Amino acid sequence: MSCIKPKQAAAIVRDAGGKITGQSRLQKTAYLLAAVGLDDGFWFIYRQEGPHSDDLAMSAMMGTLLGNLSEQERQADWGGTYSIYSVDEKPDDSVPPERLEFARTAALENSVVLELAATAVFLFKDGYEDPWAETERRKPVKVANGRLDKAKNLFERLKKIKVPEPLPDFA
């Protein structure tokens, strides 16, 4: 069952500081917010790039059509394109400060590092005892050049943020 929520997609971008570069960052930031109980609007499955929500992708697209969200497509150095999502509104006082801190910390991280951390959380919740090893097995190219250690560091920084449902202890 599909659940399109353009305002909720825009709120994720808003709470991450008003801008998120890349669909992957949007997806992984939203997934991690859901994993810690700071957002419950989207259902995620595992895809090659880690946790993914078709509903979030559709919600972002609808948000751009309805004006809740702005999307600019840019050409990447490698030839493909990427999106920059933005909103002009600021969070109001009803948004928990831990949501703002968590969303900003996630969304400002390198997209591959964020993907690795989100994947490890997803795999842990899916029953893997050693999600870092499974992440490394599934993404051997992406963990290279110290990115797995950077993902573990991001995970530890996110764990320090007081949230309704703390990230699991598996590091």
C-alpha cells in the first residue's frame, strides 16, 4: 500500500537544515530518523544502495510538484545527475531539537559513509548479528579507503544524540 506524504518529505529536508544533496542522503537520513523513532511516515526495504522507500521517493517528487519542496538536478563529475532538495521554511518550536540535530548530522555526512551506517542499522534490525561485517561483504567497493571506519564513527556520533529509540549496541 502506497502512502504519499509530500509535506513529510519536505519536513525531513527542512529539519536537516533546509537542504539535502542527493536522493541517497534523503533516503538514508529518513531511514535513520525512522529507526530512532523520530519519523514514522515511510516504510523501508533493502535495495542494493541500502534502506530505500518508494513512498519517500514519490513523496519527494510530489512535494516538488506541489511546491512543498524544491529540487534542482545537477550534473555529477562522473556524468550522471543528482538532486539537491531544499525548502525555505524553518522548523517551528514543535520540532524536537534532537530531531534537528540527528537529521543535520546524518544529512551533512558523506553520502557513501551515510549509506554504510544506515545499511548496518537496517541489517541489525533485520537480524544480522554482525551488521558491519555483512555491510562490508555486501559493499566491498564502498567500504574501501576508510569509509567503513568513518561510517562507524558516524554511527557513534548519532548514538550520542538523545532520541526516543536509541540506536542499537553493535559497534
